[in-house]
Amino acid sequence: MPRAIWKGWLAVGEVSCQVALHAAASTSERVTFHTVNRRTGNRVRREFVDAVSGKPVARDDQVKGYEVAPDEYIQLDPAEIASAVPDSDKCLRVDCFVPCREVDGAYFDKPYYLTPAGEAAGEAFALIREGMKARKVAALARTVLFRRLRTVMVRPHGAGFVANTLNFDYEVRSSAEAFEEIPKLRVKGEMLDLAKHIIATKAGSFDPAAYDDRYDAALADLVKAKLAGRKPKRRAVPKKTKEPADLVAALRESVAASDRPGRRKAG
């Protein structure tokens, strides 16, 4: 298990145990690049310059600025910004328990694994986990993480928990606003029956290994080809998708294709 990025307490009323938070997802395996000088092959470094004078600004002279008017800023030094960070007691304190499906997925931010920190925490940790499993609920808890007071959704997962930090309400845009121009159409009869049939024939299960990162794989192949001094393979151009002229005919064709013998079942 990778090193914990945070350690503290998980508290449900008067029951508490020491816990550790581990990153559940990482982009460290992705292909990454550096910016280099095409002529020399050397890496280039980033330099901050004054937008008006064009002169470089030393690190000690760089401060945060909040724009209050066009090109007018209030300057805040690191100590002033640090004073706004809420005090932390290192406690992930549960406010309430909710059904696992009650929290809208749009609020999910980053996933983490929550584990007991030390042998002494094992019994209380297992008690909270099994109680939540039995009730099929998730916990909404709050603590200071990464300089902010964050709301965290904690769900039982195997021997431990998955903890998702949640986006703040002001960060999540309204779905009603996004969907307001979608026409209100009622689908029924043969069209609905055909659609349900197609969906049923494609029923499967989620296998994350089946969904590869094609862009990252293509970049890796490109780098290997350059190292070997050969031309990279030409990637296949996907067939363009277009709206069918006759929606019912397209549905019937899809149903016929899904019912053909030898068709590979999903999942």
C-alpha cells in the first residue's frame, strides 16, 4: 500500500478509531513530456516576468493577487493566506448516514481508500464498517483536508472504505440549467420496446481493464517508434457517426444485428 497522504481519526458519536487516507487513483503512469529547446535538446525552464515591464520577477517578489478591477489587484502574502486555513483536529467526524445512492455523482471529486492506522484501530474500524454494510448506507463526514474544510462521503468497500471528497455546492452547476433546452418528448410503443430490447442484449458488467487509454497507448507507441528510428503506425480512422434518417429502421437494424447467431455477448 502506498504511503498515506493523511492520518487522523474517524469518529461516529463516541466511537472513534485512527485511520489513514490513501490516494485511490493516480496519473503517475501516464506518458508525460518536458518542454525542450528544439535546437539544443536541453530542457527549458519557466520564468515569471512582469506583464508591463517584461522584466523577470524574483521568487521572493512574487505574491498572490486578487483582481478587484481590470489590472488592479489586492496583494496577499503567504502568512495572510495561511491565516485563512481552518484549524484542524485531524478528525473525520461523521455528521450523518445517507443511502449510498442519495448523493448525486456530479458532487464526487477525488476517490481515496480509508484504512485503519495501526492494530489498535482494527476493532472499532470493523464495527463501523460492518454496521454501515448492514444498513447499506454511506457516511457524510467533514474534516480539514489540503487546507480546506471538506465534506467526505465514506462507503464500505471490501475490507475498508472508499472515501470521496465532494465538490462544494457552489462548484456544481445546475442540471436543470444544462437540460432546459432538451425537448420534452414522450417515447412509447414499438420504439420504446425496440430500445429496451437493444439495451437488454447489451447487458454486461463493469471491467475497468477493458477500457484502455488509447491516447496514452498511442503516445507510448510513438515514443518507442522514435527511439527505434522507425515510422509510427498509422492509426485507424473511426467511422463517422451520423443521425439516422429513419429512427425506427435504425432500431430494427440494431435489434437484428444483436440477435444474430455468434454475436459476442457483452460482459
